[in-house]
Amino acid sequence: MKRTLTVIFSVLFFQALIVSLPVQKLSAEEITFPDELTKFVPYQHNPIFEAQGPGHWDVKIRERGWIMPEGDLYHLWFTGYDGSREGLKKLGYAWSYDGIHWTRSPCNPIYEKHWVEDMMVLKHDGTYHMFAEGKNDIAQHLVSADAVNWKRVGALDVRLTNGKPIPEGPYGTPVVWRENDQWYLFYERRDAGIWLAISPDMKVWTNVNNDQPVMVPGPGKYDQKMIAMNQLIKHHGTYYMVFHGTAAARKPSLWTTNLAASKDLLHWVKYPGNPLTRPDANQSSGLLIPDGDRFRFYTMHGQVDLHLPEKSKSE
């Protein structure tokens, strides 16, 4: 009962906070999309990481891998599998000192007890928290003390605003954010939109925004049919969402990586210059990784490609 009351209070507080914000919709002119988040050129030696191929545990790799710099080290977690749709999706790990040249862990796959794909990782109070899709696109939580040895906590318990479980079915591509002692979970359902839920303790997640998605496909052609969130960053006081989308005009679907921005995590404006990648390149699952006062831009579907900051005319 105490936990339930805490969750209800958190949801009511969050909704009250949103109500207090200006109700007018933001426009692209009111949001800044700086060059350091939008202007990139492909690294000339792509791909920088790919599957080992036939005869190995990772015949292919899948969306979304995750890159996290920590000190002088870059972590890379990725999903390897036998190339078949039904093949068990296993967790792999590699590290790098420059974010370009990678050393695979000799322990790979580092986790194969359960299906793990489309993951993201954050570190809090000395523990690495992984949020990923499990079998049938069900979002799950894993923890690790060393980034390599993982223990599954279980599927995420996501509730409607009335406290009842969300309807059965897939809920995947989880992105988790922590700010002001509050946990935020963004997730998609069949790529038909992106929802937001909150939690005080990562045990029960409760929808906000009256159970409606905070972002939906379109109206641009590049994300007209399906979308999913890859990453959330905060830059100069504005939240930026990296997401992938497709027009799904043909099979297999070709995906692009795109950018949107928000001041409150609920109301989002898509970058008018989307997509950041060409549809024919099929580069999705993008990540913006800090590199000094700039960013590197990685795409991670099928293989890992690097995109470096575009030099300004003054350089």
C-alpha cells in the first residue's frame, strides 16, 4: 500500500507540474537544434564494429547496441545471434580506448540465460542498470556490478494511470532517464508511438499523459509508419530524443535516425532537418556520445558506424 501511494503521489505531482507549464505547443523556431547535434560526416573506415559471421556465436548483430564512455574507457554492449528470426538473442560486450577500435570480451556471450536485445545502460550508485527487450519485445531490467556479469531482475511492471497493468502485448525499446530522484521510462508499442511512464524506485512504472503517447509517427514521410526512441540526452537545458523511424513503404523496412527536442519530456518537436541518415543507408538505433564540446554520432543497426562532427568553415 505504501508503495502504491508513493507511485500515485509521484504521478499526480508530475501531472501537476506539467499542467503548470505553458499549454501552447512548441514550434521548431522555439527549439534550438545546434550543429553539434545535427551536422556529421561518415567516418571513412566504417564499419567500426560488426558481427563475426558464420561459425561464431554472433553470426549477425541486432539493434540497439549501447555505447557508454566511462573514464578513459568506452563500453559497448551488443546483441549477437545465429541470424534466424527465432534464434536466441545473446548479450555481447567489447571495450575501446578511443571509441573506434574495439576488443571483444573473451567471455562472450556474457549473458545467454534469457533473450536480450535492443538495450540501453546507465550507471547509478555504482550499479549498472540495463533496460532491454526480452522475448516477444517485453521490456526487462538487468543489473551488474562490473558491466560484464549480469543478473536479470525481471520484466518491467508498467501500469496505466489508474494503476491497472497496460494491455497485453509488446512494449519495447526502453529508454530510462533519472532526474531529481525520479525515474522516467520511454517505451514503444508495436512502433506505433512512444509512451512515458514514471517510477520512484524502478519497481512499478505508471503512465503519464493520460495513457497517450508523447510522440507518434509522421507527418514526415521518413517516420510516417513507425517510430521508436533510442536515446535521451540533456544539452544546454533542452532534452533531445534520438529516435528511428520508417515509412515502411517496402519490405524489409528501411529505417532512418532522427532528432526531436523538448523542454518538459512531454511535448516534442521534431528536427525540421530530419532524417539525420539517408533512408537507403538503413542506419538506425543512433546514439549521440559526448566528445569534448562536441558529439560523436553512432548508428548501430546491423553494424556499428561512426559519424564525426562536421567541421565549420572557420576550422
